[in-house]
Amino acid sequence: MRTYPDKIIIAWSEALRGNEDITGWLVTNGYAELIMFTRSLKGSAEADTWLFENKHPEMVAMVELINGRNEAGEWLSKHGMEVLKKVVECSLEDASAEQWLAKKGLKAYLMFALRLRILVNELDEDLGDVHKSPFR
């Protein structure tokens, strides 16, 4: 897994909010996998393929864990990506994961997890709304 400075994690949080300028900056500056994660989360099979082809299976594992596949969390742990697992768990409203991130001083990851929680909840609401297309 690639290591990201806090400023990149914060930028990723902003990209999750739909900030197109930040999204463009991340892609232009070599962080396309972060944007592909968001697209994967929204259901893009092309993003999944891109992530695998560009050696970022951890991003797909995060999406799979969000979607309820617990073995993806086990895979993240097995491959030394406990921080990413805790980020996902926190985004799914696991208070112990939120406390773990805070206790470790991972403020940027905690901020990202809380922003991801909002997006996950929005996507869940959209799936239940007959007035919104499930084919975004």
C-alpha cells in the first residue's frame, strides 16, 4: 500500500465531497487511485478494473468491506492495512474504530472516515429513493 501524507488524505476527503478542483489536482499529481476508489464505491466496474490493473487492490477491498464482505476486512488486516480497515469500520459507524483512529493520532484518516460515512449514508439513501437512478 502506498503511504499518503496527511494533506493528501485531507484532499481525498474534499474530493469525496465532490470538489472537482481537488479531484483534478489529485489525478494530475499521481493520486488517481483515490478518485477511482470513489468511483468504485459508486458502482463503477471500470474503476475496479483500473484499481486492480494499477496495483491498488486495497481500494477495492475497502469498497467490498463497506458493502458487507467481511473477508475484505480480513484481507486488509492480513496485508498490514489495519488503518484502512479501521477507516472503513469507522465510516460504518463503528465507535471502537473511531476511537482507535483517534487514539493512534490519525486525525487526517479520522476526518476522511467521517466524510466517507456521510457519502456511504448518502449512497444508501439514494438506493432507497425511487426518484434517483441506481445507474449513476
